[in-house]
Amino acid sequence: MLKNIMIKRYLLFCLILIVPILSISQTTSDSIKISTEQLKTTNLIFAEHAKLTDENVLLKSQIVNLEKIDSTWVHTDSVRREQISNYEKVVQQKDKQIKKVKKWSSFKDYVIGGLSILAICLLL
């Protein structure tokens, strides 16, 4: 008797499960049919998409690295411009000193030349 009840329950359970199984298999078999050529094309599209996604990540990281390099060069450039400005100031100062020395030197030459001529005139 217990065995009979178990068999009835098992059959009822199988009947309950058959309806969803048949309805699911029916929708999947009627869904989409794709040729091998279309499947190859689809696989190539997905492979290319994966490749481009990876490449996009690499390009973004490369952009970040290049921006860091650029900021370093901007800083270096500003330091170099400041050094050049300082060198130009030093060159201007040295140029003024050279002009003063040339003026004094030419003045000394005239004075020495004049004194020499005066000394020669006095000796004669």
C-alpha cells in the first residue's frame, strides 16, 4: 500500500514536470536558426569586441602615463625658463661691467697718451 502511494506520487510529480519541460523545449527549438557562416561572423565580432575592449583599456592607461610625462615636462620647462631668465640677467650685468671697463680703459689710454705727449713736450 505504501509502495502504491509512492508510485502514484512519483507519477504525479513526473506529470507536473513534463508540462514545463515540453513548453521550454518547444520555445527553444522554434527560436533562432543560425548558419555556420553567420556563427563564424558573430564569433569574429565578439572576438574583435573583446580585443578592442582590451586595447581601449591599454590606450587609456597610456594616456594617463603620457599626461604624467607631460606634467613632468611642463615643470621641467618652467624650471629651465627660470634658469634662462637668470642667465640673461647675469649676461646683462656682465655686459654693463664690460662697457664700464672699456670706457675706463679708453679713458686711461687717452690720459696716458696725453701725459706722454706732455712729458715729451716738456723734455724738448
